[in-house]
Amino acid sequence: MNTTQKNLRTLAADTSGAAFVEYVVILMVVTLIAAVATFSLGRPFVDYYRFAQTILAVPFP
């Protein structure tokens, strides 16, 4: 067996980075959910903010 095959077998059996990959995947899923929530709720919040600005800017009660 040459050294390349030995190195590939060693890398295939190595599990030291599995936990890190799991954490990265979880972080990506949470970030994706937050981005979708921000995108879907962003427009109504902007509309409410502009409505409040308009009400406050009216010179008469």
C-alpha cells in the first residue's frame, strides 16, 4: 500500500471534525430561518413605521 492510499484511509476514518461540521450546519439553518423571517416581516414593519411617521407629522390633532 502506498502512502497516498494510507493517507486516504486515515482521512476517511478520522471523525475529529464531525462536531464542528454539525455546529456549522445548525448555525446555517438558524441563520437561514432568521433571514427568511426578516425578509417576510420586514415589509409590514416598514409600512407600520411609515404610517406612524405620517400620523406624527400631521400638524393638527
